[in-house]
Amino acid sequence: MEQPIVFYRNIIKYSPQSFQAHNNLGLQYELKGLNEQAIEEYKMALKIKPELLEAHSNLANLYFKLQRFAEARNEYRSVEKICPPEKTGEVENNIANIDEAEGLHEQAIKDIR
């Protein structure tokens, strides 16, 4: 077992409400290609702290990578609601990327504008 995974699991063992440890464990799982475990950890982080921007972003990006576009779009919309104004353009670009991946080129152009 990799050191970071063991580290975050131990934190969670003693502090199960550590949203940051759940999010970070999700990242470690994702790096190892353990995508379903990563999704569960991101969701657990969000269950503990629903407005956690980092976990919403990580989950959205992973869904996009897995071509689970409807779920990715929903998460990006969640990110859009809570992100700082200067990041809104980045989120809209990510949504446009989903539209493009789904062949919705006209919608992608609208999202970018």
C-alpha cells in the first residue's frame, strides 16, 4: 500500500469527519486509477462539507475523464455556484468541453461566450 493512502486512511480512522483527508484520499486513489474509490471519497468529503469547492472540482474532473458527462456537468454547475468570480470562465470552459465531447458544438460556442 502506498504511503499517502495509508497516511490519509489513518487520519480518517481517527478523524472520520476530516473532509480534507477524504478529499486527499480521493486524489491518491485517482492517481492510482482507483476511480470508484476516488469518487466515494470525494462524495464523503462533500457529505461532510457540501460547499467544498476542491472536492466538487475533483469530482467533476474525474467524471469528465471517465466520460460520465451528465455527472460532470452537474458537478461543474455546483462549482460554478460557489467558485470565486474570477474562476467562472474556467468552469464555463469545462462545461463547453463536455458539450464538445458530446458533439454539441453550437452549445459549446454559447458556453464559451
